[in-house]
Amino acid sequence: TDGDLKIATAGHGIDFSATSDASGHTSSLLDDYEEGTWTPDLYHQGAENKSGFYTKIGRIVFASFALQALNAAGNGNHQSIASLPFTVHNASPMGGCARGWQNYASNLGPLYEPSANGTQCYLYTQNGTNLTASSLGTTQLRGVIIYITDS
């Protein structure tokens, strides 16, 4: 009565196929759309001023984030953005990141790579070396991680 299209049966969606498919494939079926918030963090050093929003369309997740790293002097662990809103697909390709504004002190990074079958996105320099917690310092990071999930 309010103009919304509601599908009240789980496992169904909007079918965009132009022809019938006798094999039962659902490649033209939009069966999931979701928006929400998530709280990004940095795995090995923590962060403050954290915020995140996501949109999930089918199996594709767009997870935007903003945070400021806490100081982790002497911490040589490979840094990652933690707590992605959905588990990353367990096969290649998994996804990537559109990097937004940051105040990282080097033009060599960070680059982002979602971790298969996990909820982290690892940070690298442009020459492929691990970005450590101590080298990240108190950087402010913003961006959008785009990845595939199985859920």
C-alpha cells in the first residue's frame, strides 16, 4: 500500500533474465541488497575517530571507512584494516580498494588487499612490501574497500 515492492519469501528476488533458463541458474536474480554501518579498526595498533558505512548488492560489498591510527612505535607487524562487515570470498579475485584522502607520509602507499576468507584488508607499499604498524604512525586513512563475499 505504500508503493514498495516486497518479496516475502526468503531465497527469492527480482529476476532480470530475458529468457528462461532450464538449468536453474540465478545469474540474473537480484536476491540481496543491504545498507548499514560498520566500525573499521587497525588490527595491530588500533584506531580512533572510526566510522564506516557499507552497501551490499548481491555478493559485492562497498565498505567505506575513515579512521586515524594510534601510535604503534616499534610494532613491526603487517598492518591491516580489520572488522570488514562481511567475510571476504575465499578465491581470487577478491577485491581491492579505492583510496581516499590520507595523510600517510609517503607516496609509496598504502595499497589495500582484502584477505581471502577473512574480515581484514592488508596494507602494502606500492613496491609490494608489507606496511607495518610502526611505519603507519598516526596516519588518517579514508577509502572504499570493494570486495566479493559468499554470504
